[in-house]
Amino acid sequence: VWSGMIDRGVAILVPEQLKETVKVIYKEKEGRIIIIDFQHNNENYRLINIHCPNIEGERKDFIRHFTNKTNCLIVGDFNICLTKLDSAKNNTYKNDTSRTELNKFMERNNLIDIWRNLNPFKLQYSRQYMGWLQLLYTMHTVK
């Protein structure tokens, strides 16, 4: 499933055996969000792939207006470090209002950062050049 954008956007690759169970719920016109529902082992799941804006104010507004009303997995690039452990040594961990907004969103929706939950003290991230962490959030109730 692809957002349809030529030069940016998000995509979700689906294994052949799940293809028939996938239903596209939402594709945002700018290519920043795709939401799909799918079934695996007779369980229903919702997967949301997000690419937040790079600019702090736009990122804050994007997160603030994003709502989640179901049990789901949220993956993507939030363009922000939630903790100092998520930031490269050469990056400054600065005050960022979108970080506060993301933490509020996570709290409102009972989301956790799976990586940080499993590795609370590990200094590591997925893209060392920039130091941003490609985050995976999930609700506690996802199996």
C-alpha cells in the first residue's frame, strides 16, 4: 500500500498471504499517513504508518490533530527524539514543543514506545546520521 506521492510519502509492504485481508482505511493526500486494517491468525489489527513534518510547529500541529480511536500499531518517522538516549552525540537535544505534544498523544491513547520499553537504557537509534529514532508505538492491549 503506497500513499501515492512521487517524491515523498509512506508505504506499507504486505506479505502475499495477508494481501486478501488488507483493507485501506485512509490515505492522506500529502502522503504522510496510511492506515490499514488486516487480519492475521484470526485476529484483527490496525496499522498506521506516519511521516511527521520536519518543521517543529508543523509537526506539533500534525500530532495534535491526529486522533486514534482503535487498538493499533503506529509506526513511522516522527522526526523527533523522545529522550536524550534517542539522540546522536553530535545532535543537540533541544526543547521541542512537538515532543510534548507527542508525549500527550501517547498518554491519551495508552501508547508505548516498544523499543524504549524493551531497552530502557540503550543508546541506539535506527538512523545514526541524523540521530532520529524511527519509532514504533503500540497500545498495551495489542497481542
